[in-house]
Amino acid sequence: MSRRPMPCSAQEIRQLFLFEKLSREQLGRLCAEGRVELFEPGIVYTEGQPATCFYVMLEGTVMLSRQVGGDDVEVNRTSRPGVYAGAMQAYLGDRTPQVYYNTLRTTEPTRFFVLPADTFAGIMHEWFPMAVHLLEGLFFGAKNTQQAIGQRERLLALGSLSAGLTHELNNPAAAAARATATLRERVAKMRRELAVIAEGTFTREALTELIEFQEQTAERVAKAPPLSPIQAADREDALTEWLETCGIEQSWQMAPTFVQAGLDGEWLDHIAAIVEAPTLPAAIGWLSSTVETELLMNEITDSTARISHLVDAAKQYSQLDRAPFRMVDVHELLDSTLLMLAGKIGSQIAVVKQYDETLPKIPAYPAELNQVWTNLIDNAVATMNSAGGAGTLTVRTARANDRLLVEIQDTGTGIDAEIRDRIFDPFFTTKPVGEGTGLGLDISWRIVTNKHHGSLQVESIPGDTRFQVLLPLTASQPNPTQEPA
């Protein structure tokens, strides 16, 4: 851009709040080693370029902006003399990347006092050695604290997820263990009842027919239709009456098992026609045990399938065996996160999924997107719990022009308008002390904006808060250096 050197006046720069306490000699050195330049409207420096100068505005208007998802977003605009920008961390030397962290523009002819970065660093160390040590401590201390608390945030989330996963795994595991123990008892009972049947006078054809009937019963169990409570009660009453007529003891215990398996009196007439009356109770008991073993094996199959599904969901959530950057189905990521958080969401909160199944896969860091969903859903659950523990969590996806929208909506207390602009700031939290670090939304914002070139925004009124994540549909060059703290 066009710039023109101009005379430096020690008297003028003394008027700036940065330099008002300097001595005449110090002001003279600044004018000798620095310079005053007039910049025409345009870009002074660009975000990401090496930071070579420290700028202090004398007069004019400047605008600072940052790249967010490919867009240049204005973060500040001012005409106040003395505002500064540029190589503000030059005094740290090579201990931190010396680049411009924003883009500086002038919107009208603007004069700056300009110091080369190395001159600024030397003057800081020479004139303000104690201040430099304090600034270094603040800079690296804050950075280390943010990293440590960010790590704690992730560990807390991991602990919560682990507890939820353990709870979810425990239910099917316990069901499988109970079913296995009961199955062992039923198999032993079948052996005893089979021995009673074998003592009867059966022809080879009758025994063959009895075994075939057992196989047919097992097949019927697998195809048993679900019944309403009223239908089941009516059939149990009718079957109990049939069993009692045949002299079967404990018929009230057998009837529910047969009904669950889809059997009725007409079906049991077949076994009554095969065996003799004295052995009918043993045959019915043997058939009941057959049905129970089938039902128990179905329960074991369902429980182990549930465990396998949970393990797959945990793998999907962690992405430990996947490439860090790849094409992903956002719905799979959302489903795995919801499953991992099921224990924390609880039964009082209804989960509603409104997915646009026509959406394509997108290029992303899936493990980090899962961290975003976790933070947003966790916050939604927390605000609904604070409003009484019940509510509705709605997870919605849609296409928004050339982007994919993921919206997390809750019916909690909402976010007050006066703090809405601060919720993405590091360490800002409305949770009680010890319950939140204030980094969840900050980390989420940086994952979405810095790593995925997307945007994260919020709309909120009491009873309706919506966090909206917009992600590009097309691939962009992965940027592994922009890791969230």
C-alpha cells in the first residue's frame, strides 16, 4: 500500500499514553530509531505474515480483522490516538512465533509511529527489565494455565464419558450373566425331564416326531410376534386353563413363557397327541424348558449385540483407529456422542434427532468434532438440569448453502443477552466453582473456526437455546498446526 515518511516529533509522541512517562532522552531515541509514516487507506499488514514492526497510531482510523472460516471478520475499529498493534510480543524473541495475529487496515489516511520489531524488543529489555520479566511470566503462565486447564477439561469429559459408558455396558453385561446362569439351570432341568420321557414306551417314530416338534417349537419362538399387555393377559388365562385341564402343575408359571414364545393350546395339542398321559407333564415341562432356553439365548444374543454396539460407538467416538483428517458422516459422529453421553443425559430429557439424510460426507477431524458435540450437548444438559432436570434436546442437521449445519437446541434457562458475547472467551463460565473451567466453548470455537474453517454461533431466549455449527462441504487443506489449546 502507499506510505510516505514524515518527520517524527518527540513532543507529539509524548502525548500518547504509551510514552507520556518517558524522559526527553528516551523520546529522542524513539524518534531516532523509529519513524513516522502516513498510510493511505488499505492494508498495513496481513495476518500470518512475519511480525517486523510495532505500530502506534498518531491520527486516523484503523480496523483489525481475523480470518474465520475463510471470511475476514472485523474485531475492532477505532480512531483513538495511541492504540497499538503489530509485533507486540517481539520481546519474547524466538520463544513464540513472531507473526501478525490479525490484519491491520486503515480506512482513511492514517499516521503511525513505527518501530522495527528488534528495536522494540531491545528497548523493552533495556528500559523495562522488570516489566519484561513480569510480562514473560504472565504470557507463558497464562498459556501454560490454559493448556493445563484445557487438558483437565478433556480429562473431566473423558471421566464423565467413561462413567456413562460403564453404566451403559453394565446393563447388557449383567443381563447376559443372569441369562447364562438361568440357561444352565434350564438345560439341567431338560436333561432330567428327558430322562422321565425316555422311561416311557415310545416307538422310534414317536421319538422322532417328538424331537421334530421340539425343533418346530424353537423356530416358532424365533418368529413370535409382539403382543400388547391385554393380548398377552388373555392368552395366558386361556393357556393356564389348558394346562390345568391336562393336570400340569405350576401352570401359572409356564403359561407366560409359552405365550411369550407365541404358543397356544392348539399348538400344545400336538405334543398331547404324541406322548402318553402319564408322561405328558414331563413332556410339557421339557417343552417349556426348550422354550426358555431359546428365549434366554435370544436375550444373550441381544445383550452381546448391545455390548458390541457400544464398543463400536466408543471406537467411533474416540476415532483411535482412524485417520485424523478424513471424509466423515456427521450423523455417525453425532450418534456416537449421544450414545456415549446417554447416561449423563438421563431419562428425563427427551432426545430428538432431525437429520437431513441427504447430506454428503464432509472433510473433517472427526475426533475433534466429537469433542465439540460433547461440549455443546453437555452444556445443554446442564442448563436443562438447572431448570428442573427435564426438557428436550434436539439435534438437527441441514444444508445451509455451501455449508453443513449442525444445531444443538435445548429447552433450558437460556443465555442472558449481557453475557452472550462472552461465552466463547477463555475461562468464562456461569457454572459454580469447581464444576466448569470456562474452556469448553473456547475449545469448541477454535476447533470449528481454526481447524475446520467453519463458524460457531448461538441464538438464545429462555426455553430455546441453539448452538449452530456451520462446516464447509468441500475439502480444504488440513492445518495441523492450528491445534486447540
